[in-house]
Amino acid sequence: MDLIKAFEESVLASKSLPAQSNENLLKLYSLYKQATEGDVNIEKPTNFFDIAGIAKFNAWESLKGITKEGAMTQYIDLVANLGR
């Protein structure tokens, strides 16, 4: 199975995972963004009270430099582990 197809299947599978911690949700979000868009391409939220937006930005920014393929692989592995 090619990587893109496996990634797309993992994205679908992630929607039926049991409830996850915020940490796991941020990992899923940031790996998805890195896999689909590459390095962070937005400005960091400046509203101090946008805690979720800042957390998402920081999680995605922490993956800077990881290839799209690498992020897809990590996403697939994470979904598989969370689904156990």
C-alpha cells in the first residue's frame, strides 16, 4: 500500500478513536498539518487568551523540518497505537 493511501486511511480511522488526551489530539493535529501543508505557514496567534490556537501553533511549529512523508509515517503509527 502506498504511503498516501495509508495516511488517508489513518485520517479516517482517527475519527473513530476513543476519546483522547489533549496531548494526543495536539500530536494528531500537528502531524496532520505537517503532512498536508509542510512547515508552519501561519503567524502565531497574538491573543494571549487563545490558548488552544497557541498550543496548536506551537505543536505544529515543533515539527519544523520534518518531511511530509515523515509526518505521514508518524501519523499512521500514532493512530495505530492509539487504536489499540
